[in-house]
Amino acid sequence: MARTLIRNPSPLPGLGLSLGITIFWLSFIVLIPLSAVFIRSWGGGWDAFWAAAGTPRAIASYKLTFGAALGAAAVNALFGLLIAWVIVRYHFPGKRLFAALIDLPFALPTAVAGIALAALYADTGLIGAQLARLGLAVAYKPTGVVVALIFVGLPFVVRTVEPVLAEVSRETEEAALTLGASRWQTFARVIFPTIAPALATGFALAFARGAGEYGSVIFIAGNMPFESEIAPLLIVTQLEEYDFEGATAIAAVMLVVSFAILMVLNLLQHWQQRRSA
């Protein structure tokens, strides 16, 4: 008797149709708008592009924007891993409230976050007044930019690492401890290689958010050219002056640099996954 093969129906259409819809939607939402930025920025040729994107003021804003984003992402990678570890490995009163607070920067309007941070870290603020006694200034300085980016980027690291850390086998850890490994050796050789790709992803997401952040930064940065002016603010300034070519040129530089850094991080993550496989 002939057997009838019954295939389980897929909730998604076939590869051709799915791929076509995906490419169309990605192009409509991402590629076409970004292409428009590059086309507008290159309207006057290379000399006009570099004249707008390579000014000393613009270069100073690039250094602050990407430097602060990298520094904040590094801090978030360290403390985000620690917070994810506490959430996954320990049980304590108020754990659900603590976990919910991690997601607050996702829902909180960035302008509200910026105003709150500026009020706290100003010389007359609750935290800023104590730091001022030590000769440390945060608000209206480049340090304030880093603080704001740490605030908005922390959830990306915690929520990326948390589910991966929860899947780490306790039996493997116990086996390593039984064989004489210390807790630090167990973490470095058993746990960390497993969560490293997720940690790198969280780092990349926090960096990407920080590089393009605007609302929470302008209230605490001070916005002084050559000192505490971020590139997104310079773009807005150029647009207010109707210098569309200059604004798109700066935006194009930010896109290229951000994409290059994210590509390097993704390649390192892929290499780490292949090495651990």
C-alpha cells in the first residue's frame, strides 16, 4: 500500500516569497532612506562633502560621540553582566521590581531621562554636589555624555546576556568545581566562553544606541562646540541653519563609522562562536 507523505504546513510562505517580502521591507524601511542620505551628501562632490564633514568642529563631535559611546558600552558590558548574573543566579525580595527597573530606560522618554540626570549631576544636584566637593564635574561636561549613554544602554546588555546565562548548565559548573577548578577558573573557562557572543551583541547594541542618542544627552552635555557637542546635535544645528548638505554629510560619516564598528564586532562574535563550537 502506497504511503502518503504529509508535510507539516509552515506558518510562513516559501523561501522565494518570504525572501522577496523581506528584501522589499528592508529596502523600504532601511536601505532607501540611508541611500537618500548618501546621495544628498554627495550632491556637490568630494570637495564639498569633506568641507562639510571634515571641519574641526565636526571632527571634535565625532571623537566625543564615538568615544563616549564606546566607553559607555564598555561600562555597560561589565556592570550589565554583573546585573544579569544577580538576576539569574540569586533569589531575593523585590527581585521582580529590580528586574522591571532594568527596562525603565526603554520606556522612559529620553528627554525626561536627560532632565533627571542633569538635575542629579549638576553642581547643585543630589549627586553632583557631593562630586563637586571632590573636584569632579559631571553635568555639562563630556563625562555627562558618558553617564547619559550608560543610562540608556544598560538594558541592552542585561537583556541580551540574561537568557543565555540562564541556559548555562549547572552540571558543567559543578563538574569543573569537582575536578579542582576554582570559582574564577570555572567562570573564565566554562561560563564566559558560553556567554561571550551574547555579551558582544549587547555591547554592540549599547554602542549603536549611544552613537545615535540625542534626547537624553543634550540636557546634561552642555553642548559646547569642541568640548561637549555630540554629532547628532551638530546635525540638528546644521538643519536649523538650512545647511542640508552639511547635515547629511555628517550623518553619512556617522553611518559609515557606526556600520564599520558594528561589522567588526559581528565578525569577532562570529569568530568566537566558531572557535567555541
